[in-house]
Amino acid sequence: MAARPLTARLLLLVALTLCVATASSLAKKKPPERPVNLNTANSEELQLVPGIGPATADKILKMRKSYGPFKSVDDLLAIRGLGPKRLEKMRKFLTVGRPAAPKSVPPPAKSPPAAEKQLDNP
């Protein structure tokens, strides 16, 4: 009968060890290769930045939608829960640039009417 509590404790210890190992590996995410533009990034791109999770990325996107493009990385200080210390850790992974202009498709080139073509060839 003593084997059951020992087995349960051992199983619990293994489960806790796996949970801690998984949590620590998730906390150390690989930073982006180049700075993320706050004015053009989507949620997934923002979450590549250490210190930005799904909730913070959502707040950044909502702020951008409500107030327009960011003028400075310091504008993030207006987000509740994001203070100066946290911003300083993220700053080197963030940039503010112009939002991408919507791509306009140029109109197709008009071909000359058939009557004009006939005049050129007598």
C-alpha cells in the first residue's frame, strides 16, 4: 500500500518539473531579427517582441486603430500595464515608421480605337 502514495508523489514531481521547464522555455522567446514597426505590425509580429504577449499586442492594435499611427515608441506608455522599465526592455525591438500606403492598382493602358488603327495603315 505504501507504493501508491510514493508513485503518486513521483508522478506529481515529474509533472511539475515538466511544467516549469515548459514555462521557462516559453518565457525565453527568440527576439525578432529586425525591429517591429508599431504602425504596420499585426498581432503575431508584435508578439515576437519580448515582453509583448497576446493581451498587450491587442492593446497596441486597439490604440493604433483608435488614435492613428504611433509617432514614437514612447507612445506605448499610454497603455495600461506597460511602464517605463518594461518599455526600455522592449525598445530595441520596436520602431515607428510610416504606415504602408494602400496599394493602388494603375488603370490598364487604353488601346487606340479600331478606327484610328485603320487610318494609320492606308
